[in-house]
Amino acid sequence: MEAPEIRKIPAQDVIAMIHHGSHDDIGRVYRALRQWATEHGVEVIGLGHTTFLSAPHEFDPASASYEVCLPVRGAVRGDTNVTVKRLPETTVAAVRVKGPYGDIPAHYSEMLAWLAAENREIVGPPREVYLRRPDTHGRGKPSEYVTELQFPIAL
């Protein structure tokens, strides 16, 4: 793992879906959220992210709770399946990792060790931003995936 970078993530408006289930379901949830955006004429303006709602040391890839978010522009109304909200500006410790999603838990352990060694206080749930990912049909080379892990921290 390369050295994490400390930076600010600007505030952003997002549409979001909460899901309880396997980590392997994330792609399906993204596809459903993108389809909802298309059907409702919502403009998606960047890469989405997944926020994990369980503490990293309690994360179970088989039965996780997480929220899939896509940044949007304009006035948007949610419904029973999709929430619309404004995420505040957040300072994060971020690191990019390459490889299959199954390798990510080991990187979480490395990141948590780095944060502890640097005396950094985690102030929110971690996020994953998928920089290089499967296409909209779920196809891609897992060895080429690039994921950015972001941990919200206190300054």
C-alpha cells in the first residue's frame, strides 16, 4: 500500500440506496441506482462511492450494510428506494489500491494500522471510490481495478 494522502472532499449532492447483503452485490446496486437516475432524468456528475455502515473491524463481506451514492446536479426528488442528500465537506485519509475487490479487506487492515500509528481519529464510516471498475454490464479485469479507500478523519 502506498502512503495515504490527507485531503478535503468537497460537499456534494448525491442520490443513495442503502443495501444489506453481500459485498458482491455492490455492482448490482450501482446498476439499479444508475437506472433509477436515467428513468427520473437525473444528471449523474461523477464517480460514485460506497459508504460502509459497519465499523471496519466488524465488516463481514457476506452480510454488510452499506450505502451506494452517486453525485448529482440539480433538484432531485427521492422516493421509497432512493434518498437524496447533501454530503458535507469531509477531510479524509485516502489511498488507492489496485486489484480484485476480494483483496480490499487486507488494505483496510493496513489503513487502520497506519491511522493508529499516525494518531489519526476516524470520525465517520469508510468509503470506497471505484476509479477503474467493471463496465456497466459487470465485465472487466479484476487485476486492473483501482479503488480508492477513504477514511473520514479529524484534523
